[in-house]
Amino acid sequence: MKKILPPPQININVDKGIKKEFQRKAVHLSSLWVPSAIYFIPKVLLLPTLFIILCGNIALEYANFKRYRWARQSFGAIFFRLLREKETARQNFQFTGSVYVLTSAILCMCLFSKEIAVIAMTVMLISDSAAALIGRTFGKHKIYKNKTLEGTMAFFVSALVINLLFIPIYPFRLASILACAVATAVEVYEDKIGIDDNLSIPLAFSAVLSIIPW
């Protein structure tokens, strides 16, 4: 009798790094409520609200760093597994990205027009996520350290598209293209700038869009 061989087993190796990056960026994109709030909620109400949320976030992160049980059971249980290895290995307390997102929103609202603040925060949240996900999934050509050409182009192109989509509230100008290029460079060279890109991207983008008249 002819021996029947079992069907070949197919081993699918899931890149845990990419899976974790998708989870992190899903959390990152959940902050899109911030630019929506900037546009629809009066500044006099939103600014103190964001400041209170920021202070609470800082207190919770510090309590988690100090390993207080109540903080570990809340913040730690949800977000600690999503942090990068370099973030979990820190000896000294440092803020996570959410603190910088909230700080960016507050500064952009105080320094720039509502329309520019909305676009800048949207670019930071969406384009940064696009760069990370495209770069990790399809990136083949390294241009600077762990930054790839594919991820960098994803950031720039998505930033341009976002600016085009916001034409009803803000005109698309040559300065818009320049602002997208500057924001892209800031994302690539984050380590040289020494400022978290959740803060540096929207501020750099807004500054260019505000200063350049054409």
C-alpha cells in the first residue's frame, strides 16, 4: 500500500517588530481627535482642558516609572508593552510620545493660527505613522541610520496630500511644499535635532507655513 504523506506544514513567521509598530501607530493615530478638537472647540475651552490632560498624563507616566502598583495596573498594563526597547530600558524618567503630542497641540494653538495648527498636527500624526509603517514593511534603501527612502517618501507624499485635502480651510501654496519638505527632514534627522519628532515636526511645519508668504 502506498504510504500517504501528510501535507507539508506552512510556517508563517510574523515579524513581531512590525506587528508592534502597527500597534504603536494605531495608538498614535488615535490622537487624531486633537486636531479635530483644535478646529471645532474654542481655544478658551480647549487650552485649559489640554493642559489638565497633559498634567495628568505626566503624573501617570511618572507613577508608572516609579512602579506604583495603581499606575502599573492602568498605564503600564495598556501601554508598557508598546514602548520601544530603548524606552523601557531607560534608567532616568523620560516622557513618552503622548506628552509631546499634547505639548505640540498647546504650543501650536498658542503660536500659530487655528488652521495651521490643525494641519501641522494632522501631518505629524498621519505622515509620521505612514513613514514608520511603509519604512518597516517595504523599506529597502537606507538613507540615514534606520530611515529608508520608502518611508521618507511616504512621509513627504502623505504630508502633501493632507495639505491638499485642507484647501477648503487653508490655501495650498509653495510654502506648503516647503513646509512638508522641512517636516520630512526633521523626521529623518530627529536624533541630530535632539527633540522628539512629535514636538519638532508640527512646530517646524507651522513655522515655515507662517513665515513664508508665498
